[in-house]
Amino acid sequence: MIHAPTLQFLEDLKANNNKPWFDANRRTYETAKQNFGEVVAQLIKGIGKFDKAIEESNLQVKDCIFRINRDVRFSKDKSPYKTNFGAWFNAGGKKVHGAGYYFHIDAKECFFAGGVWMPENADLKKIRDEIDYNYEEIKAIIDAAPFRKYFPNGLDREAATTRPPKGYDESNPAIELLKLKSFTVSQSFPATKVLSQGFIEEILAGFEAMYPYVQFLNRAIRG
């Protein structure tokens, strides 16, 4: 489980997001990072039980965890550090394109998610083609009881076109999916939940519910 001092570190970092404070508290950061890494290791092992691509990839914790340093080159916000820990689970690691699973904690709210966020144009076309050709299959996946249990609102709609994409008609039965530019699902929960026994099993159950969806997307992208 996540330890209370890990969440406390993230809360303190939010209030003291500067290099001198971070350097003075580096040991606390390393302890928090290690705790998060232990949870990530359990998640890798758990995902591998139902996603054989993860099991066979020899995925390591370092391949999944994102750096805490922010890239501020093109941002108005020059805060040097993220105030969360995040990990991406994909057979190729966090630097490889494709669908996968994501776990995120901060001091107040956490979430788990999966799919493909804002794919590049070539991958976006492949996904839309796969949805168009196999609409009944994707509909069955996102309407399945386990999927609906964890993602009752269906796919995230943070990015979608208002009009049908080029080559598709409004009458297409899959049009609401085809309008999407990002193909993710997510579920948030209070940060206190990660302090409890059994939360890892619940996250894994959510990941397993989205596995057919992740598999569908990767089939589209990889051909």
C-alpha cells in the first residue's frame, strides 16, 4: 500500500515547490519514491497475470515511473516539480507508443486510467478505421458489465470533434466514438483510499476490466 508519509511529502511539495526545499528534503523524496515503486512492482506483476504482453516484456519499475521533474521549457508555470507520482504500464515501457494502463497519486485525489491519450494522426486513423470496421466488437467491450462497473460514464470525452471526421458520415452507428481524438477511460478516488489494505487488488480489477479495450486499441495501432 501507499504509506501516509508518501502522501504527506506530495502535500508538502505542493506548498514548497522549489529546488532549495526539495534538496533539503531529498531523503524524504527518495523514501516516498521507493514506496511508490514497491506499489508499481506489485501492479506490474498483477497486470501480467491477465495481460501476457506485460508478463513477457520483463517490464521494470524504472520503465514505468515518470520523473518528478517538470519540463518547464514551454510552460508558463515554472514550478520545477510535479506534485504527483505517476506510472505507465505498456509492454514497451513509457517511451513506446500504444495503449496501456496508468496509475496516478497525489495528496488529495488519485486515479487509474487506460487507453491511448491523444494519438498521433497516423495512429488516430488506424484506431478510427478499426472502430468503423469492428463497431459491434468495440461496443460489446465498452458495454460489458465489468467495464461499466469501473467506468460507468464510458470513454472520456475530453477531446472530440463537433463534426464527423473526414471520411465518416453522421449516420455512421459508431460516429460518437469516431469523433473522439483521445481514447481513454479513467476512474478517480480520494487519496486516502491508497492507504488501505486491498486497494492494489481493486486497481488491478479495474485494469483487468479495461484489458479487452487496451487490446483492441493495440491491435489497431500495431496492425
